[in-house]
Amino acid sequence: MRTMEPTEEILLVAYRTMRTIRSFEEKLVELVTRGKLGGFLHTYIGEEAVAAGVCANLSDDDHVASTHRGHGHCIAKGVDVRGMMAELFGAGSGICKGRGGSMHIADLGRGMLGANGIVGAGIPLATGAALTAKLKKTGGVGVAFFGDGASNQGAFHESLNMAANWKLPAVYVCENNGWGEFTPTEFVVPVADIAERARSYAMHSLIADGMDFFDVYAKSGAAIARARRGEGPTLLECKTYRFAGHYVGDTLVYRNKLEADHWINHRDPLQIFTSRVVGDRLLAVEDLQRIDREVADRIEEAVSAAEAAPLPDPGDLLEDVYVQR
């Protein structure tokens, strides 16, 4: 596989994306803890390199489908952070007018088909987007993000079978973070590498270090380029780790503390990225620090705007629904 070397511009965007995801999620944890936000919240902290690495190879003409842990995918695909924050506050100025909430953010203009509260439900959506791209000859690619648990769903197997049979321009990105809610992956998946499941469908597969932006960028780029050339789909497994619990408030009593400490202290994707770009003189420390400040200001501004935004007008209740009486 040919290694794709990202340009300085791509690296700056990638760091901004990962820092934005991390800061956005950390701010949400703070807001939930303070009682400012309600409902379940599933953070993407620790998995930033996957979304950033994959989406760095995509454009607005490509479509992605996400999961219940979808804020990172939305940010990496270019969805407006201010609109996302307003959505989480249930404001009318939210990206989905306050109707979607955390687990159903979508922005079709950015090619974001939506986060999804149902495990594996985004996989057929991305498959459909890939079929559309093939039939209309747009050159676009459909990308599905999903977890290790979703690889046991019928929707996963049916979609991969269809995509392989029809050679669709699709990339299936399995974010294997080692846990399906509170259950270790090895308890419910009989293969060591979920990428092995691609063999059942004569499908190309790759395994990436999901904590390393450079590895994800190169391997997802190769899979996406392959799809654009009409060579069919790829199952890309990214080995990653969620630093927090399944949801905010999860006590994590089921997880080995030594294991978690190793990943958090030695495998942080932002630290790995920073060490690489600074050590190899690809980016300057000052540039990264500037981005940190800009992102922090942007997140605070998004919170202030969301808190001041009005709730949706009850008179608009029947707008944007499929069936009206």
C-alpha cells in the first residue's frame, strides 16, 4: 500500500479537528455534570484520530453515517460547532432545529447523513449513499462509522454483502474501542480482528492504529481512493479506545484501571500527533498553541450562543415531519 503523506495544510486542519472534538466533548461533560444539559451523552474522547484521519480524505460530496457516539464524526465532516451546541441545548437555532439532540445530529449539506441512536443503523444509510454515487456517477463515496458491537448486527452483514456484490464505492470504518457498552469485545466477537469478517464477502480489508492520525489517514485514504476508482468497498478496522465510560456518569467499575491508564497516558491521539509533527518539524509548537486558544474561544462562544438562544416555537411542531394529519 502506498503511504500518503499529508501536507502542512492537512496537518493543521487535522489538529484543529482533533482539538475541537476533544474540547467540545470535555465542555459537554462539564455542562452535564453541572446540570446544564440533560439526557444521555456518549463522548468521543480518545477516538479523535479516527474521525479526523478518515474525513481528511473526504469532501462535502462524500457522505458519512455515524453512531450514537457521533459528535466527533460531525465535527470532522465540517458540521458547524455552534449549531451542534445549540442542538444539544434543544434550541431552535440548532443544526436540526433542536429536534435531533446528541444522537441524531445531521447536516446533509456537509454530507453528514446523521448520528444514530440505533446500533448499526447507519451502515445501510452509507451503503445507500454509495449506491447513489455509483448510479449517478458522482465519484462520491459512502462511509459508515460503527463500533465493534455493530459488527454483530444483521445490518452490517447485509450491507457488506450487497456492497461487495455490487462493487459499491463504500468504506466501512469499524471503530473497535474494545468495548460494546460494558462488555469486552472478545466476549461477543469470535475473531481477533473484525477486519477478518471481510473475507466472507471477498472484500478488501485493512487494520489501522486508531490512535495514530497518520496511519488512519493513509489507510482510509487508500480505501477511499480504491472506492473512487470503482474497485469496490473496504472494511477498515481502527483499533482505538474510549477514554471515558459508555456515557457520562458511567462508573467504569467493569474496566481494568491499569489498562485504561496505559491508553490514556501513553496512547492519547493528540499527544501522539503532537509528538510526531513537532519532532519531525512538520508543524511549529506555536501553531498548535494558537489553534488551542482559537478552539477554546470558539467552544465558549458556542456555549454562550446556545444558552441565549430561544427554544423552538411549539407552533412549528408539525414542520419537517414525514406524515401530517
